[in-house]
Amino acid sequence: MAFDYEKYIRPGKLPHIWCPGCGHGIVMKGLIRAIDTLGLEKNSTAIVSGIGCASRLPGYLDFCTLHTTHGRGMAFATGIKFARPELQVICVGGDGDGVAIGGNHFIHACRRNIDMTYLIMNNNIYGMTGGQFSPTTPMGARASTTPYGNPDPPFDIAKLAIGAGATFVARGTAYHASQIDKLLVEAIRHKGFSVVEILDSCPTTYGRRNKFRSAVEMMNNLKESTVSIKAAENMSPEQLQGKVITGLLYKENKPEYIAEYQKIIDDAQEIYR
């Protein structure tokens, strides 16, 4: 049975700007399916982004959306959640926007455990702004700013999120499309700060520089380089060498920040009555 994506798309905004073979459209469809599964109301859902290819996503969706400045999506999303805690707030962005320019906002949102979901599309490059290397570009990979190979070790976004205090952390890929909406449904339902990293592919800015022959080859690379957390439990360290683990990686229940902040407000008001 075909899914009716059109009812969630803002009229007149298609076709999108993403290059042929880019996985961002796959991720957007997964987000739409998750929203539909949860029955979220358009006027009660805020979708926020910064700058970059991934951050163009909210512009296509018919919800309360906010396209902000580079790396500042999480800061704006935090403000929305403070002002309107009843809203379902989802922030989306890429690896450069989220953990480079916006890295400080990211780690403090994790630390606070604000009840929001951050969807990070990780394609290992600054795709829109010139092809510069990002914090997740693999060592040795080529970018416009590392034409002879990247010397920097990359971030593991999921481990960074867990270390900073996020209470729900999951990872999927654009190849495993049917998994995306399932992870996002769990993330949005979670009461606390949820991070969903989706390993994605950029055939134009990353693929061409790094000798991938096609977008299909990049998608197959996502398939072959990842393994589910369930399968990983039965694999040896040697078998896991070079593999990236996907699925629900971490979950815990902790006090949620906005609710705790409200307690402070209520206590202060009681003192001065």
C-alpha cells in the first residue's frame, strides 16, 4: 500500500534541491512516516534546522518550521521548547552543522536532557558550503580543504552524544530505509534528549573526490560497513573491525530539563507569595 507523503509536504516546494543519489530524501520520508505513525498534529510540531543540505529539510514539510543560522538550530529549538513546552520539537541538520559549528549547542542540549529529538544526517562532508572536511570525515579522505587526505581523527557522533548526557541515542543508515522511521518513533516518544544519527551519502561533494563510481556504490558501502547491534552481540572483535554498529545504542530515564526548571520557577513563586 502506497504511503501518502504529499499531505505532509508544503505545496509548491518540490522538486527539492538535493542531488541525484543523495540520501537526504530517504531520511525525510522516514521522518514523515514516523510523524504519521505517532499521529503528531502539524500545528503542535516544530521542526527546526540550521544551514546545509540536510538543514533544507524543514522547508519542504508542512509543519511549524524554522530555518535558522549555521550551527544554531539546537539553540533555537531550545528556546521554542522553553517557550512552548507542550510542542513536539524536532531539530534536523548535518554533521558539520551539528557537531562542528553547532557542537557546543549540541553537547549542552545532551547535558541538559531537554525533551527534544535531534536528527543528524551524517554524510562526512560539508556538502552545501564548499566540500570542506567535517568532524566526521574519515582519516585520509579527500575534501576541498584536505585535497591530499584528511589528517584529523573523526568524531563518533553517537559516543559523543552518550558521553555528553543524551538519554536516547540511535544510529541508522540511508540504505536501511525501513529502519529510519522505527528509530525516530522511539526517539520522539522518549521523554528526554534523543539523538538519531543517520549515516548518509553525498555522491557529489564527497563521492567524486573519494573515487566512488556511483551513488549506488556509496549506498552499498553503507550496507557493507555497518552491522546491527543485535548481530554485533554474536560477532568477535576481529569480525567487528571496521564496522559501524547501528540500532538503538543507548537509553536511560533521567529527569527532564524543562520539567525540572519549572519546579524551580514554582518554588520561587511560592517563596514570594
